[in-house]
Amino acid sequence: QVQLVESGGGLVQAGGSLRLSCAASGVFFSINAMAWHRQAPGKQRELVARISSDGSTTYADSVKGRFTISRDNAKNTVTLRMDSLKPEDTAVYYCYAIAVPEMARSYPYWGQGTQVTVSS
């Protein structure tokens, strides 16, 4: 009942910036935590940034000071602003959310992913 759709990925030069957005749609009461994960070729998927319902944030050490996560609760969207991008940031970025479908327990949801490629 909940769908997550990412947008904003693409090709950027090192030192550049991108903004990823994720919109949640469907029927649900609320969205609890929202996050961005990424998976680079040959590596496991890792947490990049997370934002709770109260606005508290968590970042991977590798992106602290460069990435900023935010959310718009009214629009059910989460955004990841990525600055000072490095080639090692190249990965497929996935939106993640814990949402509560109508009259049901919370469930985790994943977006389809969006490719971010950072060239030297």
C-alpha cells in the first residue's frame, strides 16, 4: 500500500552536488523513520542518512559534513542533499521508510533506487 519513488540521481563531477528526493504514496496513517541507503558495486548496502519522525538525524561517518537529510511531513517526502561529492559516493541510492498502513502495524518499505555516479 506504500510506494517510495526516488528522483534526482545522475552523473556529476567530483566536488559537485546533487539532491535526491523520495516521495511516499499510497494509503497509510503515518511514516516513522525515513532514510537513505546506498549500495556500491561489490559492496553491501549501507545506511547513508536517517531521519526520525521528530527530526533527529544520523549520518554515516563517510558523509558527515557533506550530506544533509531532511523531510517534509506534510508532503511525505525525504530529501538528501549531497555536497562535495567524491567518486567513492558512486552507488545506487535507495529510499527507505517505516510506514504504518491503515489500521495495521508498521512495515519497512524500499524504493527502487536511483543511480548516482561521481566522476573524477
